[in-house]
Amino acid sequence: QVQLVESGGGLVQAGGSLRLSCAASGRPFSTYAMGWFRQAPGKEREFVAAVAWSGGYTIYADSVKGRFTISRDNAKNTVYLQMNSLKPEDTAVYYCNAAPRTGVAGNDWGQGTQVTVSS
């Protein structure tokens, strides 16, 4: 089992930037992929980005490609999501996830961090 704690959310104007962090503990961090998902009010949780255990392979949802960057620091047991050029439609609760494979959701989730983008 993996314990995950997100941080870095907040309120930002459209066009602004935020960086989310997710600290992991439990199983050795470098043995699993990591992903970010988000859930807006009234909508289902959706995939945002994922990174392989090595950090060398990443995938993104089309809606964030070119604006968001996922990365990980295995020495710090932390995964990041750098979000630039934010849009009001990016408003959601963002969750990190420990996954068996890149892009596949695993069973371990954080508590989420709220991101609100004002127009």
C-alpha cells in the first residue's frame, strides 16, 4: 500500500501557473508509476498525466498537452505537476495516484488538492 499526500493547490487567474506536489510513502517509490487525475463538480474523475517509474516516459491528456508537465524525484519520493497557461476549465480537485503501469489507475489515491482558476 502507498500513502499519498498532495499539496500546492489554490486560486489562480486564467493564464497563471501552479505546481502541485504529491509525497509518497510506503512501498519503494521507484517501483511504481505515478499519475495525476482530476474531478470537476458534477463530472467523473479524469486522467490528466502519468509518468513511468524511471521518469523517462510521460503521457498526457489532450486537454493539457503542451501546458502541463509531470515529473518525479525518486530521491524525494515526490511527483510534481507543473501547470501553466491555466484555464477556468482546469478547475477541479486534483488527485495523485500510484499505478501498476503508466496511464493505468491504481488503488492508492491521495486526498486531493483543490485548483480553482478564475476568468
